[in-house]
Amino acid sequence: MIIEKNYLLVLMCCFLDCYQQPVAKDPEEKAPKKHASKATEKKGKAVEIAKKEPLDPVAEKLRQQRLVEEADYKSTAELFAKKGDDKTLDNFIPKSESNFLEYAELVSHKLRPYEKSYHYIVLLKALIRLSVSSLKAADTKDIVSSITAIANEKLKAEKEDRWQEKAAPC
């Protein structure tokens, strides 16, 4: 929405700048400006003394609004900017196996806050279903076997916990 507004503002400003009628200036104004610009050139300064003619009120308001929005964007970007070495899901592009393992950690950290939700299992099932839809059957079997191995490890750990609980009261 903000991008659309900025785009419209830029288009309107360009349109108004292109079709704005040139304003006739007094000959008295031109002479001192040339003289002043020569004086500044002699001093080696690249300062423009001539004032910019104000645009019509609508264009001026749009220009001011654009400047305010740009300043707000810059300050927000500075406020919430992260270090260049911080990796997020948005700016991290995995290329090697170790990068993909890092990416898996980022995804899991992103999903972990929802573990206690009733719908978390539905999320994981849908995520796996959508993720393996384009894979071959052999690759899908490999994923299923790794998930089965994890499930067996968890079952084994739960059984040991139950045996320790039964043995503890004696």
C-alpha cells in the first residue's frame, strides 16, 4: 500500500514537473544571480544561491509528503536494522548442505513458539505434505524412515521414563 502511494506520488510529481509552465522572471533578478554565481565560482564554492521556484500547492504538498515518508522510512530502517551477519529466513539463501541445516534451524525456531497450539500437528503435517509433493518416492521414503527413527527413539525414551517411575516408589 505504501509502495503504491509512493509510486503514485512520484508519477504525479513527474507529471506536474513536465507540464508546468515556465515562470517569467524579472530582468533585475537575473543580473544579481549571475553576478553572485560568478562570485561564488571565483571563491571555489559550488553553492547555488538561486531559490527554487515553488511548485503549485498540490505538487509542493506531495513533495513534502514524499520527503517526510522517506525520512520516516530511513529512521525506521535504522531503528530496526539488524547487523549484516544476522541470518533470518528473509535474507538467508542456503547453498550447501551445512547452509541447509542452518536454514532448518531457522525454520524450526520460527515454528517453535507454536508448539503448544492444538493446531501445531496440523501445521507440521501440512508442511511435510506440501514440502514432499514434488519429491520422488525414494526421497519421500528416506524422509519417512528418518521420521520413523525419531519416533522410535522417543518411544524408547518414554518407556524408560515409565520404568524409572515404577522403580522409584520401592
